[in-house]
Amino acid sequence: MYSKRTVAPEVANPNDWSPLSWKDYPVKQLPTYPDQEELEEVYDQLRDNPPLITSWEVEALKKRLADVSAGKGFLLQGGDCAESFADCKSPKIVNLLKVLMQMSFILIHEMETSVVRVGRIAGQYAKPRSRDYEIVDGEKIPNYRGDLINSITPELEQRIPDPKRLLTGYNKSSLTLNFLRALSNEGFADLHHPEYWELDFMQENEYYKEYEAMVNSIQKAVNFMETITPNQFNTLQKIDVYTSHEGLNLWYDSAQTQRVPRRQGWYNLSAHMVWLGNRTRDLDGAHVEYLRGIRNPIGIKMGPNYDMDHTLKLIERLNPIHEQGKIVLITRFGEDQVEDGLPDLIKRIKHEGMPVVWSCDPMHGNTFATDDNIKTRNFDAIISEIRKTFAIHREQGSYLGGVHLELTGDNVTECVGGAKGLHEGELHKNYETYCDPRLNYQQSLELAFLIAKEWNQSYK
């Protein structure tokens, strides 16, 4: 039972908001485009393009997230740190869908609850940066901010923000979504064909036999049920995969923000869910102003240096009517600080009666650089933060309903540790990320087993 609120609701007047009202507010992490006229032309083109998703899908996701917040499901959100235009290829998309599907399969089987799959895909082309510039060969050039804005090529001309990249990002997202829908609707997830789910290097993982036995047990259950029912389980051939990205480049997001027939309000139709990062959370800032006006679910990243009053006002600003399934609080404290920062946050959110989905991001607070200055993460630290987060929620009588992971279906070497014991000396073998290190396929599946074990210990 939610207690009475002590934070006054800040219900937005729909007449004082528009997709571009953010332009009247201070903006962070958005570069200055040198040619404003070209930017406006690109914006108009992008605004006139067909939407990438539908409002029905957005509302369906909110409904499922509302179930998660009530303890009836689990959110699995994962994908690339930053997508690249060059990786908009079928093998990359297939591998990411495979790993998300297999992880959800493990969670469903082990936890016996539904799983909501949300990919960091089809739009995660922009990244916040702590510095505007870097020095390359003695020259000061703008930092790389994701393919949506500039090129990773370390040359001054390539780092100048280019508005035409907004259109390229839209086109790449459209291609990705089209392929994802084709795969998810045409039998890629069919339990009658588990061979579709295999990647060769999974067979080297210590959990492979356990995974294989799980597939076989479900196959037997499916075959048994079909012997006593007249119809095949056609629902097993389709899966729901939603998309998400950080709501960072407001030109891109606002251009795809529309009203739709027979529904009230505005929808960002470039992604089902967008999230607010640590660097753009100012109450009087442009990003909060934009996000308060859309009907989509919104994620809020919560780091160790949060301010309690600011956080409560932020949630109230983005969800003044306390809509179920609207807010996903994504905590990212790091294994060393989660026990200090998370308990009080849970207590206060419960006291204020704010309905949220609690999700754990064990990646961002556990990043470090090796002696060779290679950015990486330790699998043991990732597991440690997840375990501590489950324990804290258990102690607080709260429900940890999701995880937010940077991962890939490829066999990269970017995070140390895991069952195979990847060490720092092996990072150079297949280090592909443009920004932050990701879990590889084997580490991701191993993590799914361990998450399920922690969830069962807390909630079964």
C-alpha cells in the first residue's frame, strides 16, 4: 500500500509544452552544429518521415512494465554501448537478438516468470561525454559523440557535428527494426527449432550442458503438449522485442515526436523507451523539459552522487499522475557504493508512493582502465553489484524487477573474468567497442544463470 505523497505533484500544462519547447531551456551534451540552416532542413525532413514504431507498441510496453513493477515479470534491457552505422548488418543484429532471446529463455525457465525484452538497439547512436575535446597528435579536436553526431575517425573535419547524420541514423534504425521484426515474427524464436539459437563458441562455456539440458526439457514439454492438443503452439514462434536508446540528441528525438489519432498526448515514435542519463538530469534543463511531455516509458539512470530531493522532484516532473509502468529507475552505483546509496533511495521512493520499476545497471559503476589504458569491466564486480542490489531490495521489501546491461552477441574480449577467465592480456584479441566495454556472448549467458539464482533466492 503506497503512503501519502509529501512531494507536491507538478502536473504539466499541455499548452506550455511542444516537441521543441526544450529549445528555451539550458541544454547539455548537445553539440553546436555549425550550419543552423542545414540543421533546420534536416529536422524538417526527419519530422516528415514515417514513424519507426507505433503508439500501440509503446502502450503495450508500459502495460508490461506495470506488471513488472507489481512483481509479475522481469525486465531484460541490453545491447551495445553505442551502435555504429557500419555495424548495421544482419550478422550483428542476429547475434544480439540471439543473446537477448537466450538470456530471456534462461530467466523464464529458471525463474518461472515472464520477461520483457528491451534492446539498446535501433537508435543508440549518441553518447554523452565528460569532455568536449581531446588532443590527437598535438591537435585539439571535438570528442566523438556517437555516429549520430560525428565520426570516430580522429580527424578535425570528421569530428565536426554533421546534421545529415540524423537522417542516416533514422535510416539505419529503420533497417534494423525491419529486420528485427522479420526475425521475431517469422519463427526465429520457434522452440521447435532450437538450432536457430546456437552460436558455435557457446559450446566451450561451462554452462553449455546445463543450457542444452534446459532446451531439451522444454522441447519435451512442447512435444508432450502437442500430442494431447490438436494445434501446434504457434505462439512459440513469435517474441516481443522492444527498442530503447538514451534520449540525448533532442533534435533527433523531437523530430519523431507526434500526436496520434484516438490517443491523448505526444509519443516519441523513434523508440519504445528512452532513458535519461546522469549528465542530463537538471530539473530546469532541456532534456527533462522534453521528456516530461512524452507518453513513452522513461528510464532514469541513478548514480552514487544523487540528491534525494532532486530525484523525487525529477520523478514527479516526469510522472506527475503516478502512472504505472512509466518510470524505470536504473541504479548504477558500483559494487563499492551500492550498499551506501541504494537503501535510503528505496525507502524514500516507497514512502512517497511512487510506482517505479527497479532495475540494476551493474556495468557503468564498475568500469576501470588497465595499466595499458584499456577501458574494461570485471565480471566479478558486475556479479557483486547485482548480488548486493538483490540483497538490499530483499531487506527493504522491494522488488528488483530488471537489469540494464551493455552486451553483444559477438565473441568480443572487452570485459575480464567470467567462466573462461578472460584476463587483461587477452583484451586486445577482439576489442571492438567504440565506447564502453561490453559483455560477450558467453559472459552474458553465464550472467543470466546467476541473475536467475539471485532472483530465486530473493523472491521464491
